[in-house]
Amino acid sequence: MVTIETFRALALSFPDATEEPHFEKTSFRISKKIFATFDEKNNTAVLKLTEIDQSVFCASSEMIFYPVPNKWGKQGWTIVALSKVRPEMFEDALILSYQTVAFKKK
């Protein structure tokens, strides 16, 4: 299980990462671009992964990782059930999410 405190500490440990509100959620950003959000009501995170990374995480843990059910999901946005995910697995996914956004070619 991953708590919001653990999520926040890890997300803000990345270079230049910031925390900002995003509608009813908390977002974590790099250069004003979101790489992760936290939904307190549902105890979930949404991470921006590449399509390949998304397919790997979703295939290995369908009840923990699953695409956002709309066009955003087809772009790599992935829901993570924080009450079920192992901290190490979440950390790996969050690192990839940060890298996906931070190093995206312009």
C-alpha cells in the first residue's frame, strides 16, 4: 500500500517537481506538465506512461494498473490502485511517469 505521504515525498524528490491543485485532485508536475495526480476520494493515482510501459504494468497487475477508460488511457494515462500496489512497483512506475514527461521530445 502507498500512502499520500509516500507518494508526495517520492514525487517531490524528482528535480524541479512541483505539487499543484488540479480540479478536485492533487497534481505533480515538471515544467508545468502533469506527470501524476492523486485522487484522495478513490485512493488512486494516475500516471503518464508510454504505451509500452502502460501495457507492461497493466499486463502484470490488472487489478492494480489499468488504463484511464477514455482517449486519455490510449495516450498512456494509467490508473493505479494505491491500496493494492507494492511500494517498489509504484516507485518504478512513478519514475517512468516522471521521465516520460520530463524528457519528452518537443
